Amino acid sequence: MAPPIQADAGQSQPLQVKPLRGWQLPLLQDPCFLDLLPLLQRALLLQAPERLLHRLAPRPPLAPDVLVAYRQPQQPLGLVVSQRLNRSGSCWQLQQLRTSDSCLAAGEAGRLAIEAALVREAIQRSRRAASWIATSSSCDDERLAVLRQQGFQPLRRETLWRWQPSGAATASLPAELQLRPLNRRSAIAMWQLEQAALPAQLRQLLDRRVEDLLDQSDQPSLMLFDVARHQAVAGARRLRPGSRGLPELELSLHPGWQHLLGDPLRVLLEQAAAGSRQVVVRSDDLDGERSRWLQSLGMVPEGEEVLMARSVWRRHVPQPSQEMARRLEAMFGQLQPRQRPIPTPLNR
């Protein structure tokens, strides 16, 4: 009689999601993790300073949080990298979500289940977060399905354009427009421009303040400023960090200023891309006229990303001090003069 077939010990162990430890770095040798190793090393080194400085004062985060999923500690199946998106910590972002080839042999915990567990645990661990942001390629149906399963909804579509600036922006600007750099003095104007250009729901979930805009921008970031109306009407903000190893510009245009498509916006983009042979330009996919104009500049569409977001609701648990105060108020309230006693239970 043949002996019974025993199940693989690794398959019988439950899936676990834990913070990344230093001894796990040499185990992340799957090709999907290799480009993240410098980021993961930096996250481990800055864990203690990050916790200490965040308690002292609101400030930009030093390093992201990293969670690893595994059945056996020596065999990582996936990881998620998340980070605060603003100083207050009300909005967080899923920066990276990766699964290794070994997850295909993980039984019922395939790619979708592992990624869902990673996202779910990342959201649960961020106690102060009120909203989460994630981006995904519009062609990655499985990733979009995972995010929708975890409550994310698409709020914006952006086209990524690869561009080789000519560096020959010789056109002059209209007399009422000035080219101004983004700095602490002008940041409020750029912030107001982005508030006007973003969808209302996304604007609320991002909860971005002026200091957050400065934290997330690199130089050179420029804007077209209307001196007569005292407002920024267009902006080219260099994002931090860049995407695909190239500088990344986010183009913003104030609603109602489509007539700037032409020499004024070209001057803005050329100056913001100064010193770079190639850049990636982000632009709202819903604006067909702007897309046609970007193509006329020689930009090539590289893909489309979906920005997804979700809010986080947590039940508020009354603090013991508040509960005790209500009980004392109910007991001593009957002793006040000219007040008719009302029977109130002291215990629930």
C-alpha cells in the first residue's frame, strides 16, 4: 500500500505580512525586487530617526514603510512600500506593490491574494491616515482589480509623454504674464492653481498644504503668473523623485485658460526642462485639445496611468477619561439647585 501523500509544509502555513527586517534583505533576490534594494536599505537605516523626528514636529518623511508577505520567513512572496504623502499624515500613498514568481506556487495565495493582503495590512497599520492614494497602469487589469477590491476608486487618468526638449524657446511672453520659479514666496500661487485644476474629490483626499507642495517638488519648477489678476495660470512642476530614471514634469493649466496652448506653455515647458535631454511630462488625459498640442511639440505617449484613491473610516472609541466625566456629570447633576432630579443609570 502506497504511503499517503503529504502536503507541502510551506503551503500549510498561513500567509503572514510583517515589517521588513534587516536579515531579510539578502533573501530578496527575485528580479522583481532588485531595483528596490537601495530604497529598502535606506528605509531600514532611517526607521529609528523617522520615528523620533516625527514625534518632535511635523516634517517630510525620511523613509517609507515596507511590509513583506511570506509563508516561510526565508521565502518572501511580495512586498509593499508606502509613505506619508503630507506632513500631517492624513494622506498616504502606495509607492510600490511587488510579488515574486514564487507566489505562483503558493497555492490559494496567488498574486491577487498576496497583493490584497499587503494593501490591507498597510492600511490597517497607518492609524492616522484618513485617505490613501495609488497609481496603476491602465493596462494592468489585475492590479486595478486588487485596488478596487480594497476600496480604491479611479479619480483621474494621466497620460505620460516622453519629450526631447529643443532648448530653443525664443518666443516672448505676453506683457501680463511672467515666468516665476516655485519657492516659498510663490508657493501659495502654485498651490491655488493646483487646487483649481484638481477634481474636488481628489483635492479633498490629498489634503495637500503649501508646505506639502514644496516637499514634493524639485527644481526647476516654474509657473506662468498673471500680474494683473495676481494668480498663477499655468505650472510645470518637477516631481520628486523622477519616474523611469528621467525628470518628470507635471503640467497644470487653470480652467478657462486654454488659449495659453501655444508659445506661452512651450516657453514654460522648455524652461522647466532646462538641462535635461529627455523628460516625462504628465498631463490630464481628459483634455483632448491639450493632448493634440503636446503631440505637435514632438511628444510621444508612453502610457496611461490611473490615479485611484480611497478614504479610511475608523470607529471612534470614547476615551476612559471622557466616559468617567459623563458618569460624574450624571451623578452630580442631580445635586444642582432648582433642578428636578432625573434618574440616570451610572453603569451601562
